[in-house]
Amino acid sequence: MKRQSPLATGIVYLVLGTIFVYFAINEVSMNGWNFFAYLIVFLATIDFASGIRLVNLHFRLKRMKKK
């Protein structure tokens, strides 16, 4: 089985984070800050952090291959 690159996985996580931010904005504008809104923001934060870490890992691995 072929391994997926950290860059592709990181981009997927960043897209998911963006989608969760969109849902969080809609939830807060309709119902205010409730538990569900905080949960969506928490999930978006985790997705953005994971996406940034994976993209950073991709560039570090690429830099290490050059050496």
C-alpha cells in the first residue's frame, strides 16, 4: 500500500479546518455561543494545528533529502 505524503494529508486537514470554521460562524450567528459552537471551534483548531504540523513536516523532510 502506498503511503500518503504529509503535504496531501496536511492540506486535507487545513480544508477540514476551514469547513469547521464556516460551520462555527454559522452556528454562532444563529444560536450564539453554545456548547456545539465551542466544540466546532475546538475541532477546527485541532485540524488547523495538525495541518500546519504536517505541511511543516513535509518541508523539513524535503530539506533533509537535499542534504
